[in-house]
Amino acid sequence: MGVSDQTTQKRIVEFVKAHGKPGSPVKAVVEPIGRAGARIVLVGADGAMGDVMAKDVEAATKAVEAVDNVEQSEWDRETIAGTKIGPAHRRKMATMQS
């Protein structure tokens, strides 16, 4: 896949700096995506969403655990409710379904 563990952690740290805040950790949902590795979906305290790739689920989980102010999560009610999807993203998703 070509993404190093350090690069994965660095991208998570950058997302936390941009979208986290004290007392409200960034949520991280680790999703296996087959041979391609694992996807880490980040949900910021401000509702922003971001993606970070890792070589596998184990590396993704370790990267999430290594960064302060990040909480591993699932697609539960709280995580879903914390996302804020804007009009541009909705349009993009609508065109992908057609």
C-alpha cells in the first residue's frame, strides 16, 4: 500500500489539530478494506470528516491509540450524530450514486 505508520499518525495528528478540541476527542472508526488495508474515518469535534489510510487494521488501531485526543469508535448513534455533512459533500455523493 505504501503508507507508513508514521505517515498515518502524522495525518491523524494534523486532523486533530484542525478539528479537535479539549474535552471533545476526535472519533476514529477503523474499517477494513480488504487487501488495500484499512480506512480510518475521523470525525472532528466540529463535525468535520476525514479519511486516513493504513496498511492494515492492526496498524490503523495502533495509530489511533498513539495520538492524544482521539477515541476509537464505531458507527454508533453518537458518532453519526456528530458528523456535519455539507451541501457540497451531499452533491458529490448524489452524483456517485447515479
